[in-house]
Amino acid sequence: MAQEVDVMEEQEKLWDIEEMEIDKELSVKEKLQNFVYGIEEEPLTHMNEGYVVRVHFGKENYSATDAVKDYLKQIAQLKY
């Protein structure tokens, strides 16, 4: 994965979640798997509708992967 960037100075280097192509025929689980295993950029910091999104979590035994999966599941359910 790419090295984390200073989001205030290098926003143009962040990937834009709006540019993701999602196969709407797949289940939510398959969409999440495609994202988690297919993204090359650092997934926890990205752009969404012109805003910098930095995913963070505070629960014990709750990994970064869990946080991204939950976030993407919510997006998939809302948009697709």
C-alpha cells in the first residue's frame, strides 16, 4: 500500500472513492472483498465528494480492515 500522505498538502495524491467502479450484480460481501483485496492505495485516507475522509476506529479488537469493511458496507447499502 502507498505511504500515508499529508492530506492538507497533498490532497491530489489521495484516491477518490467516487472513481471506483462497482459491479452492482455482486453481493455486498463480494463488493467488499473486491475492494479490500483490489485497492492499491492506502484505503483509510481518500477523497469523497471533494472531502478528505480518514477512517479511524477506537473499539478494542476492531481492526482497520473491519472499519473499512463497515464503512464500505454502509456506502454500498446507501448508494447501490
